[in-house]
Amino acid sequence: MSALPTPIDLMAAPRYAQTGGKTACEKLFCLAAGFCAKVGHWAGGLVVNSRGGLRVSADRPGDPATLTNYMKILDVPQSGRAGMYVSVRTRYGLVRRRYAIPTDRRSPAQLLRRSAFARVVATWRTLADAQRASWTPATQGVHSRSRLGKSYRLTGYLLFIKVNLTLVYQGLALVVTPPDRVTFPVNGVGPLVATNTGGVVDLKLSVPSTPAATVQVLATHPRSAGVSFAKHFSILCVLPAAEAGYSNILDLFVARYGQPRPGTRIFIRTRQVLNGWADAPKETTVIVPKA
């Protein structure tokens, strides 16, 4: 069989076939005439790039997916960066996109977290060997997030970072020995409530009873009302004191993400933290009503 030719427009495939080219791939192109796309070979697999938005590559390494047009692929399970491309597992399958250097906005929140991380790492370097060794047994039963269906037990160093960053975000002192494991009660923070009175939007979390532990509030930017899943949550604040059974988070949300518009969906997560340990986050969501 002759080598695969340079990808051609499928609508031009019949004309191309009349020139004498009769490879199996060319015949396949002819059968698919009318579907305006390009076909090629990229990174070990065939991919398609149509005008309707489905991304496919040719045998040249360029022509990648953009940030708004990801490329779904069939390949072995993978996650992470390889050269100029990044593989990501999504709810809809394996996706590959071109690597993009993120913009360093150096926002106050970013600088605060970088400073906190540098402080914690610097403290680890000052520990005695016995202090560092004490963190390894404490990692029993503490695992990383699942990736490609697998998770791994944390090292002593990673547990030290995890615990102390949680303490730093609460404004508490760092610890050099692992704190006792915490068993958290049920997170009693209730659903998020959004109101719109005369065009004035308000956001409140239902707090039917006083929480037994400190509660952190995490948020992400507003989404379309049709979105049912969100990620990339950031710490917004410690749960403000409740008044009449509700904790108002509007001002803190607006300071980070701007005024929520009517018709958008807001996602909020809450998690309990104590002695550097944190429980699993609890998510609540609401659509901002129209006036």
C-alpha cells in the first residue's frame, strides 16, 4: 500500500480519485464525500477536524485543539503533559490539547498562597531528622487524589505540606510534628440560597446550627444555568457568623468573582477543618433568580 497522502478535503476526494490514486484510504475518503473534514495521523492515532467543531489532526504535528476547541481522542489511558500537548481525562472521554503557558496574574490571592507555600517548605528544611521521620507513620490511610483510577499513599513531606497549608490558611501556627487524626461530625452547613429583590442579589448559606469545627467556604466563578458540574474551586473565606440561621457570603463572593448576574449558576463548597485536617467538601448550587 502506498503512503497516506497529505490530508485532503473530503469533498474533493472524488476528483482526487479520478487522477488515478486508488489507495484504501482514498476510497474511504470517496465514500465519505460531502463531510467536510480532514483526515490524518497524529500521535499514534487518527483524528478528525471538521468545520462543525470536532477537532482532528493531520500527519503534521501542528493543527492542535484550541482552548475553546478540545480534541477527543482514542488512545491508552493517560494524563498530563507530553511535549507541547496535554492529555486530560474528562467526563466525556480522553481529551488532548496544546499546552498553553498560564498567565501569571500575580493576584493578591495567588501571592498570598505562594508566600504560604514558601513558608511551609522553608520550615520543613529546618526540621531535625527525627521530626521529619515522625511524619511518615502518620500517612497511614492518607492517599492522593485518584488519577487514572489510582491513588497513592502520601509521603511524610506531602502530609507535612498538606497539614500546615491548611493551618496557614486559617491563620494558625505551623506544627513540626503530625497532629492527631480527626473524626469529623456531619457537615451541618445547609444549601446555598440566592435572592433577587428589586434587582439586588444576595447569597447566603443556610446554617441551622452552630458548626462543631471551623468551616471553610470554597467557590468558583459563576457558570451558565445549564451547567451541572464545576471544578477549580478556591478558598473564599471562613464561614461568616450566622445571623437568623444564615451566613451571608455575597460581599466575599463579589470581591473575588464580581457581582453574580441573574440567570447564572453559583457553585459553593464547604468543608470542615480542624488541627490541619480537612474533611471531604460538601457542594451546593443555586441559580440566581431574575428580579
